[in-house]
Amino acid sequence: MKKKKTTATLRICCPDRKGLVVAVTQFIRDHNGNIVNLDQHVDETQDQFLMRLEWEMEGFDLERATLRERLDTLALPYGMWWSLHFSDEPLRMAIFVSKESHCLYDLLARYEAGELNVEIPLIISNHPDLKAVAERFGIAYHVFPITKATKPAQEAAEIELLREHDIDLVVMARYMQILSGDFIAAFPNRVINIHHSFLPAFAGAKPYHSAFKRGVKIIGATAHYATEDLDEGPIIAQDVQRVSHRESLQDFIRQGKDVEKVVLARAVYLHTDHRVIEYSNKTVVFA
């Protein structure tokens, strides 16, 4: 099998103006870069320009540290936010779980199959129930029991552990705890949550029960970045499943879990492939 070439992915966001595409692509061309993917969007309501650009590193004549310095210089006149990642530097991801196993199993199976360009050094839980799952995949499992009294200290210990392992991304795979503002601040736009409902409808602890009582015709799931405002973070991915009056509550839950797995995996892929740009509490996703 032919070895996949190393690429660099640049994401930018700045006020819209003429010449932005030319300025960035000319910069890559001037340093002998071969662009393999380019997508852009202009949010006219907020006058924002957003772009994702990927190019091959083979033959590119700037070292990585120098490239970042040059990008700072390029970005300055445009008031440009930018982020740069390389395909041979996978993100380090931690998974948070409670007792539900379906999203955890799905992510680990995709990870083992090579579908996600990540490293998963640890799994964190507030319960010991899923330790056997972690052991099956050879991943360290850490339990931090949470009570109202112990939550601040336990979260501080979790953050310390995540930093020790250089974690880039936290995925809440049905982790049934509300993260504090301090935890979110430690990983801004780097905590992905799966909510078992098509937000913003039927938010709360038992959305399937609420949806079932209302006789809805679709159920769904929403993956979003976690924020201090519960279930109000920028949405990355969503999907739905049609249902009818013939199905029971258990049918709703079973089908809903299938949607959750797919939506969470999609959101993790989009984030780790650097296809998401967050701004103004929403996202542009270059899928």
C-alpha cells in the first residue's frame, strides 16, 4: 500500500475583505506547497471569512517552526485567527464515560480500525463499570467518583492527569456529569459532548421519554462543544431517525443509541481532521 503523504491543514477566520484567498494561496505557492484541498465560506451576516486549506509537506521549503512564524506575519494585517496542524501529528484524545457503553465501544472500534487519526492514552469515568472495556483495548482506565462535595477536587485531579498526558481533546461519550466552568476553560472548544436528543428540543436528562410522550416522528442526537451553558454549545454534527406510533419506548432508546454512536463518531472525525471552525457560538464544518 502506498504510504500516505504528510499534509498541513490551515484553518483561518477573519473579517471578510478582498484578496484573502490570493494572499494565503500565494503564500503556499511561494514556498513550493502543493494544495490538495481548499474550502471557504463567507458569513455575510457577520462579515466573516472562513477557510480550510490543506497542502502536501513534501517539497515545502519552510520548517514547521518557521512556518508558524511566517503565518503570524501573514495574519497580522488581516486580523486573522489561524490554526495549523500536521497529519503526522495525531491529536491525543481522552474519553470520559459513566455507565453507558455503546458510544465508547463504537469509538474504540473505529480507533482500532484506523478510522480516527488520534491516540487514546486513557479513559476517565466516575464509575468502575466500563473498566473491562478499556482493558479489552489496552487503554488505561481511571476512576474519579464524583459527589457534590468532591467535584471541584476531582475535576482538578482530572485536569492534572489530562495535562500529564498532553491531551488535546476530551470526548464525553455519555459521561453523565456536568463539567464545571473551570474544566471547560482548561479545554476551550476541545470538549465534545453527545446529547441524546435533537437539540434544542427535549433537552434534559430523559429526552427520549419526553419525545415519546409527545408522539414525535423523529428522534435524534446532537454532538456539540461543551460550554458552561448546559447543552448550548456550538453544534458540530446532528442526525435523526424516523419513528412511529408502533414503536415502544425501548425501540426509541435502541434506535436513538444507534444515532448517538454515528453522530459522535462523525463529530470526533470532523474535529480531529480539523474541519471545524467555531465562532460566535456556532460552527462552520468543511465536511
